[in-house]
Amino acid sequence: MCCELVQLSESITVETMFEDAISPIISIIIVTFNTSALTRTCLQSVLADSAGWDDPIEIIVVDNASTDDTVPVISKLFPSVKLIVNAENVGYAKACNIGMRAANGRYLLLLNSDTQVQPGTLRALVHFMERHPEAGACGPKLLNEDQSLQPSGRPLPSFWSVALGMTRAYRLWKRDLYVQLNRDYDQMVSVGEISGAAIFVRRDVYQRVGGLDERFFAYYEDVDWCKRIGEAGYKIYYVPEARVIHRWRGTSGNLPEEAYSAGLRSLRYYFAKHHSRAAQMGIQLLLAGKETVMLARAAIQRRWTDLRFHWQMMQEVFAPIGDQTKVG
């Protein structure tokens, strides 16, 4: 085994440990940005779940220019991990694509750094895909840290589903926007989209459909990918036999304004890409109404920083849909 540093471009370097050239059954791609402790826990869970396998797995970490100790910690504690270090934060979608291009596995698992794979999960995902050739992608049951359900797997978003969420009208009949009433989350089901926190895809599907749309800096890139996989004729499944703990907003909680801005831009871009002009205009009106409320609230409470931020967001609502790959 040897270590080599390879220069791929002016902005990307790869640090990797080369082992015997055996094709892995799974390539696990984890994107990091200042999540050292979370990533360490995630990697430990992956290694524990794959221990003793006859079939090798490949772990690829793509770091988006972290300023904490993520890179040195991974290099020191996880020498078998292929580590790709970006010179700048290129966004989640582009970082995932960099990882997938470097992957050699029969299956690709995009895994958030704020997740923890539970025992038996990787094997359950592989076995499911091998039994269901019509499946292009699948995802596990997601759990909160207290082991309670974190709903995953649902229909693709429509104007009305976004409107119900943004206006909170769903509270007329349920408490949680993401919970589907009368659904048993312990049962496998075909869905429109699966959470990008942990999405398992066949390599040949990735090669046919392509990777994530890099115009999404963050958010909705997983929804868009699922839609494209479905349109290519494949099914997408929720597989509860596989379980992953997901620390909700563990990767974005320290950057609330950046996350908010990225979410707004990605929502607009998704509807511009996949929906009618009328739906796009409806989304604009919903967002304008939301920002009006936020502006009024900030003004009444004299929170001037918030006032400036939401004024910027109001301008974003009506700006032309351009390059989504920059935040700010």
C-alpha cells in the first residue's frame, strides 16, 4: 500500500491510498465542509457496518475547503479512505460529482457527513437492489438521534405541496409536513424521490442519467436527480430494512443564511427546470409573500441585520434565474 498526492486541476487535489485493484461493490461518497467530528462518526459507522465483508467497499471523502481539522483528521485516522480536497467550496452537487467520477463501485452511495449508518444497512441496500432490477435508486429509513422516525421518501414536489408547506396550511390536518398520513414507514414502497442524506444508486444508472445538476449549489439536487432517474424509466424505492441516523441540519446549521439563500435559489431553479411558467410564477409569489412577512417581522422587532438579509432575499425572488452555484 502506498500514498500518493495527485494534482487533478488548479483547484482540486487528491490524496489516496492505493490498494489491490479489486472492484468494490459499493463506493460511498461523503462530502464534507467543516464537519470534522460528524464525519469521524459517520466514517466509523460505515467501517463498522462493512467489517468482515468478502466484497470490498470504497470510501471517498470530498472536502469542500474546510477550515477546521477535517482533512488532517481523516488523513490520520482513516488511511484507507480516498480523500479529495477542493481548494474552494464548489457546492454539494459538484463535490458529489467529483466523488462519483473517482468511484469504481457497482453501486454508489451518496451519504451526508451528518449521518450514522446502522448495522446491516449496507448489505440490506445491496440485497434489495439485486432483487429489484427495475430499481434505479433506493434509500434507507432515516432516524433522528433519539431513534424516532425522520420521514423520507415521498412524491416529487408540486406547486401545491410547496404552497402547503410555505403557508403551513398542512397544519389543518397534520402536525408534520413530511409525514404522509396512513403510511406505514416500516414497509417498502415506491416513491418519487428519496432523501439525499443517503441515496443508493446503480453505477450504470449514474452513467446513463448523469450525475447531480451542478447548477444546484445545495438543496433540490437530490430531488432533481430522482426525477431524472424516474424519467429514464427506473423506479425509486424506500427500503426500511436499511436504517441511517441523520442529524437534521448537522451540515448546514452553522451557516443559516447561506443555507436559506441556497434553498430559495434552488427551489426557483427546480421549478424553472421542471414546471410550467404558471407554476414558476406561483412559486415567485409564494416566496415574495414569505419574504414580506419576514421583512415586517424584522422591522417590528428592530432586527436590522435580518431586515437587510430578507431585503436581499426579496431581490433574489425577482432576479433572473442565473448561476445557482454561488451563494451570497
